[in-house]
Amino acid sequence: MKRDGFQKRLAELMVSKGVDAARISEDTEGRIGRTTVLGWENGSAKPGYSTARELARTYNVDLNWLFGVNEEE
């Protein structure tokens, strides 16, 4: 199964920041749940705007980069 832009960038983000789904939940003080991130990773779910924005802000990445629109993080 081919990954979409968000899945690919989520994987890149997790590797570059050295985080897993549980750590993302911790870093966002539970605003993004571990099971939510797992759903994103396996492609069974997509983030809404506010959740994606929270992820981008937490890890200081561009929201457009996160969705695969821009190449610059």
C-alpha cells in the first residue's frame, strides 16, 4: 500500500525527532492520543486541521510540509 503525503511526512517526522506514538501523546499533553497517531501511521485515519496544526506546532514543522505540499520542513 502506497503511503500518502501525510503518512510519509509523519514517518519522517517521527524518525527525525526520535519519537513514537506514545511520545507524541506525551509531548502534546494528551491532546493527540497514541491510538490516533497509530491510525495515522497505518493509514486508517487522517488528521483534522486542528490536530495537524497541533502536531506541526509541537515539533516546529510547517503544516504544508507535514501534508506533503512543500519540501521545506
